[in-house]
Amino acid sequence: MVFHAAALKHVPLVEETPGEGVRTNEIGVRNVTRIAAASGAEHLTFISTDKAVAPASVMGATKRVAEALVRQAGAVGRLRTSV
């Protein structure tokens, strides 16, 4: 089982450096889902934020995309996921 909680969570920081938000919150979660699947992990739990529900900031939007990536990873292959 893999728990993924690493992310940029400070809204002003991500607003000032949106590229870092995308790199950490989107590309980072994509890497974790790929590695979890490749290593044979049975389950990946992604700990997100309420800001992803109705994103009003870059940070919320990147977290929303990250949630979608995790759900997509759970829809293919044997890796089960939860957000």
C-alpha cells in the first residue's frame, strides 16, 4: 500500500510559482502512480485537499488534476486507488 501526501499546499507559493505547482502536484503524482503500479503495489491512497473540489487558485487546479490522475491510474491495470 502506498500513501501519497507530498504536495505544495501553500496557496500563495503556488500562485507565485505556478510551474512548481504543476511540477510537484501533477507531475509528482503521475510519477508516484506509475511507480506504484510498476512495483506491484495493490493500493494507492492519495491525500488531497478541499481546495480541489471547486478550484479557485492554481494550487486547487493542480490538486484537482492530480486527483484525476490518481483516479485514472485506478481505472486501468490492477492498482486500486482512493482519493
